[in-house]
Amino acid sequence: MQANQGQALRMIRTQYGSLSKMDQTIADWILHYPDQVVHYTISQLAESLGIADSTVFRFCKRLGFSGFQAFKISLASEMVQPMEQIHETIEQGDSIQVITEKVFRSNSKTLEDTLSVASQEAMSDSVQAFLGADRIEFFGSGGSGIIAFDAYHKFIRSGLRVYANLDAHLQIMSAAQLSEHDVAVLISHSGSTTDILQLLALLKEKGTKTIAVTNFARSPLSKGADITLYTVSNETDYRSEALSSRIAQLTLLDALYVNVMMARKEAGNVALKNMREDISIKKM
């Protein structure tokens, strides 16, 4: 995943969980002292940590930067316009209004950060995969299963052949019926969920095109999928990353749905019109 301007800290947070211990040590130093690191040479940062220059260079490459200088330019951009610290700690004495505001601001920040790392190429490839598929199925486990079913609820309006199951056994049975003409969307915050990785392995055997929605760029899911759509979320005292990432997952899939509908043009409009007319009887 190629990093863009002003994304140094976001890329670190996105990939932190899948970094090696050495890389996490570098990441921790940068996250704690970004205003100092922006003035360092690669040798100064390496010396501060007692490591080789090449280790720092490889760290920057893993984050998607061409090297330390590109990383510093991105970091400097964030220092000029520092990100608002809106993932505040929720205190016991906070009022209902304050807690509500903090949750809303946290969700807003999650969306902003996810948009900042969004890949137009990955979204375009996902749209084309959907348009060329005979069958599209959404998979997720636990909370991600709810996201998968929400995606099914959206895309059933598109006129495409879409499916979703919440039961792990039914998911395996359904995945076994897919082929190289189909598309599977695998949703997992960590990208390391056993059920999802089992599905990924099966789908690769079938030659099915796979699209991952995950928070970690170096997770087994993101490495194994054909296309990956990334979310960015941070953990707070009362909300885990996985809870926060739901908002980003839903919004990414919303964006995919709208892009697919726009690409289908009249066919999409007809499918949506027919759906609205047929479900109108439920509004009586």
C-alpha cells in the first residue's frame, strides 16, 4: 500500500499490530517524539534507538514510503497541521453530553483517517470485480458478520447476485460453491480471524477473486487477498479498535455500493426501481 503526503502517523497506527517487535520499537519512538524525529537524520534516529540505519530504512519501506526522507516529509506535513486529538480519554465524571460528543468525534476521526489512506486503485478494481462477477458473497465473523450482512442488504438492491450467511458452517459450505467467475468479500478488523483465513484458503483453491476489508496492511488476510480496502481506527479506554472500525467498514462498503450503482447506470436504476416498487407493499 503506497503512503501519501501527511500520513506517516496514520500509517504507523494502521500497521502497528502487524509490525515486528523491532519495528514497533521504532514506531513507539516516533509516536512519542514526532516533533523531534521530523528534524532527525536517519543516522540520528538509528543512533537514538541503538540500531542500524538500514533497519530504519526498511521500517519506512514497510510503511509504504520510498525511504526515510519521504517519511519525514509526510511527518512534517502532519506537524504543520497537527491532527486534532479527539480520541480523548472518557473520564468517570464526564456527563452524558460530553461522552456522546467524544464518541461522535471519535467516529468522525475514524472516517477521516480511513479516507486519508483510501486507494482509488483498490476501489476501482473492486468495482470492476463486482461488475464482472457471476456471484458475489460477503463473509465476516462476529461483529464483522453484521457488517457483511449489512453489505448484502445494500447490494441486493443493485440487481447483482449477492449472498451472505452469518453461520460459520454455512459460510464454508457456500464458499465451496464459488468459482473463478465469482467474488468474495472478506471482512475482518484484525485480518487474522481463524474462520476468515480458512475461508480465504478455500477461496484461493477455487480461484475466486477475493476482496479484503481490514485494518492491518500486513495481516494474513491483506497479504492473501487479491484486493484490499483498508480502514484506520484507534483504541480508547472504553472502545476497542474493532468497535470503531465498524463505522469505517460500513462507509467503505457504502462507497463501493454507490460506485457500483453509478457504473451499472440504467441497469442499476432499473434494479433499484423494481426493488422499491416490490417492497412498497410492506409500507401499507
